[in-house]
Amino acid sequence: MGSAGHDWDAVPEREAGNGVWSKTLVGDGVVFRHLRLKAGTEAAPHDHPHEQWLHVLSGRATVRCDDGEHELRAGVMLHLPAHTRHAATFHEETVMVEINVTGG
């Protein structure tokens, strides 16, 4: 497979529910999600079988993990190793890219 450029503006956005809108790109072993989350949105405690990175483009959120709280704002990235239990509160409308390294 050759290289390919992608424009988030050209990727269809879908409402995922609970104040979340999502655009998804899938590669070989990685899934990119461009997320737009309404202020006040809560993500209940959960984990993933894969590694995850969060890159905040705008807005502000708090992610709670077993090792403490992480304050996220524009320009901040957070790495969550596989099976890291986490929850989040989005204090203002937040736009971020979620990178899921599925490995396969």
C-alpha cells in the first residue's frame, strides 16, 4: 500500500451519542478518531485492550487514571498503555485526536 494524504474536513462526521461526534480513519494496526465533545460530556470508567494516545487540539478535559488525574488542554498529549482504566470529564467543548494502536 502506498502513502496517502487525508483531510479531516473530507471525512464524514457521525454522531456517536452523548454529546460526541466522531470521524474515523483506519490504517494497518492503528485507528485515528477525530472527536468533538460537548462541554459537560463524561466518559465513564473503562479500558481498552490496546495502547491509546489522546492529542487535544482545543478545549479542556480531565482524565482520571489509577495513577492520578491528568489535565488536558490544547497541545497536550496523553499516553494510555493497554488495559489502563480511565474516565474523563470534558469541561468545555473539546476537539481531539484519539490514536488507537491496535497492532494488527
